[in-house]
Amino acid sequence: MTTITIKINERTKAGKALKNLIEFFSREHKGIEIVSDTKSEYNPEFVEKIKEAENDIKNGKTTRLDSENIWENIL
């Protein structure tokens, strides 16, 4: 099995046509599967950092900042 990541601009005729074709084949044929249909405009590295921070919070790894000196604590 091969996984291919494609970035499609849905505002263009070619982009719309390609997306419709992929969706058609994924519905009609069992050999094609859409793994992710994301429309995220965010940088993947940024998204990964946010997910890591969420995991840290879930695991109790948090840091408290003094509100009086918040900018000194951040920098």
C-alpha cells in the first residue's frame, strides 16, 4: 500500500475536479481511502507544538507564571 499526501487548491477548476475524482473513487472502490481531509491553514509544526502542550497539561506538566512579571518569565 502506498500513501500519498496531496495539497489541493479547491478554488481552482483542476483542484475541484481532482478532489471530486478522489472522493468518487473512495466511495465506489475499496482500493482508495481518504485518510485525512483537513482544511487547516496552520503550520504543521505549530499544530504539533500545541498538541504536545495539551499532552503536558493532561500529564500534569504545567508551569505557573507570576502575573506581575509575565513578560520576564516568558522571555
